[in-house]
Amino acid sequence: MFEFLNRTASDQPVAEVKASATGRVMAMSGAGRVAWSPRDVVSLTRTGFANNPIGFRAVKMIAEAAAAVPVVLQDAERRYDTHPVLALLNRPNAGQGRAELLEALFGQLLLTGNGYLEAVGDDGLPLEMHVLRSDRMSVVPGADGWPMAYEYSVNGRKHRFAVSDGQGPICHIKSFHPQDDHYGLSALQAAANAVDVHNAASRWSKALLDNAARPSGAIVYRGADGQASLSADQYDRLLSEMETQHQGARNAGRPMLLEGGLDWKPMGFSPSDMEFQKTKEAAAREIAIAFGVPPMLLGIPGDATYANYQEANRAFYRLTVLPLVTRVTSTIADWLSDFTGERIELRPDLDQIPALSAERDAQWRRVGEAAFLTDPEKRALLGLPAVEVGDAR
């Protein structure tokens, strides 16, 4: 107590600084140096998206569905039909519209776990927004563990975006990663093993087609003169004729002429050899599950999780599309609020999603019949602001 009374002005506590207590620990590995992504995003995208039909379709389905979801802009009091932020979102730059920009952003987030938006403009609300490729962007952590800059590299040239306390030129949206402080974990990384299995099974199927869609047999040599094996020239000639005359779809069914004691012994598949098709289907289901797409929507056989296509489509929107859209639009709204100086909210408009129309009608009926609720309470339950624009009440 006496120590408190005798405290001088120099002993007064300093102003509180809000910062994570673990920030400096995260940055001890070297502040100001680039934190590289732990996986080769380019190779993973090539094998899991460009060269895999299941991964390609899953990403396209989610990105296109999420980009097509209507969004509404509102604050604590009203919902806006026209607003500078809505105008910017509808026409983000001269080369892209709203759907194209959001599809690219969602695609980057699904494939790499990270999405980057660049703001173009000198002051106030950005004049344009651009999606930057995640594989070219690197986070530069500061002494406190938070990003102090972003580096964008193209063909050996780098551009650094500095991060200030207020408005930042880069909006970084990332998925949850339990072991990385600066980068997100993509669904494609989680499905990497299933992608390898599926691609290997596809190559196996292609090899079967190249060999007349059946396994190779055995050519048995029984020399009439007691010769136990073919000479080198005979072996090379036989191998060349097999490759040119009897392999591939073009030569399927062509009769084989054997001479000099050669005999053909066909070989069939055992039941275990045919398991690769089931393995391929299981790998396809794992890829779809990692992305959150019901296998039924991708035409993968053997899935009986949902009774019909409508239920699967509704689950797809509820469990995958809407959480993704909500998270991304919320982050963009917070980022743009730093430019406008007012707190705004971007959220998906659930009333305009056809897949959720049955749920919407049931919710409206249930809330409308609740006589013990006031109109403002009903509007709050439906996610509507207290007063609409132009409402005199």
C-alpha cells in the first residue's frame, strides 16, 4: 500500500499496447524474412486439379456456386440497395466482373488454402480489386509475429506490399492451419494421398487400353532342335513385332502368327487384380469428402449418404458453400471498412438461393406465426436490419 502511495510519475504504468504474448516467440526465427509455404503448391495444383477430374470438378462446383450466391450489404440500422462497396464488388476491375473475381478468389482458397485481394487506389475506397495468385505471394512476418509485408514474385522480379496499422493494400484470406502461423491449409493438401491413388488407378486403366484392354499373356518358346532360348536378334524381332502389330486400341483383335516353336498362353485377371477399380472409386470419394462435395453430386457410384439429389444439393450449400461465402465476405467487409471509415457487413442472401427455398419457407412460416414476438424481433431472427431503407416506421 505504501509503495503505491510513494510511486512517482516516472513509475506510472505505460500505455497499454494490444499484442499477442506469443507474437515475439513466433517471430524469433527471423523477423523480416520470408516465411515460405511448406508445400509445392504448383505441383499439387497440377496433379490434383489440372490432371484429376474429381478435384477439378469439386473445385469448380464450389467456386462457381459460391461466386453465384447473392450478397447483401447492411449496417446496424439498414440494408442498402446501392452503396459504393456494392458498386466496387459488382465491377471490381476493368477486366473482371463480380462472378469472375469471386470465382478466382474461391478457387485460390480451395487449391492453396490462401486467397489474396489487392486494393488499387490512392485514398478512400479502392478504385479496383484484383485477385493475386497464391503461389506467387509470400508473407514477411514482423518482429511481433504479424505480417509486416507481402512479397509478390513473378519471373525473378519482386514487389513488396507494406502492411500499415490502418488500411492495408492486401486482404489475406486463409483457411485454418493448425501448424502454420502465416499460411492456410487447403483441402487439396489433405486429399493429396487420395489424388495420387486416383491418378495411379487412371494410369493403370490407360495402360490396359493400350494393351488391347486385357493383361498381357506369355509367349512360351519350345525349340524343336533343343534350343532353350531365343537368340538376341530373335528376341528383338519378336519384341518389335509385339509392340507395333499387337499393342494399342488400333490393333485390338488382330490375330497373331507364331512360328518356330512359339506358343501363346493368355493370362487372365484374378479377383484381387480387379480391385483397382474399387480403389479408384474409394479414392474419388475421399477427394470429394475432403472438399466437402457429396459424392452423389459428382456421379461417384456407391454413395448412399443422401436419399436423393435434392438433399445432397441442400447439404452441399449448407455445409460447404455458405460457410465459405460467409467467411470470405465477412473478411472482405472488415477490410473495406478500414477504407470507408464505417463498419459494414457483407453476408450471403439466403432468401435468393433456390436450393434453400424449402428451409426458407418453413422458417418464415414459423417466425410469422410466433404471435409473442414483435416485428423488430422477427426481423432480427430472419437476419434483417431493424429498419429498411425508406421505411417510415
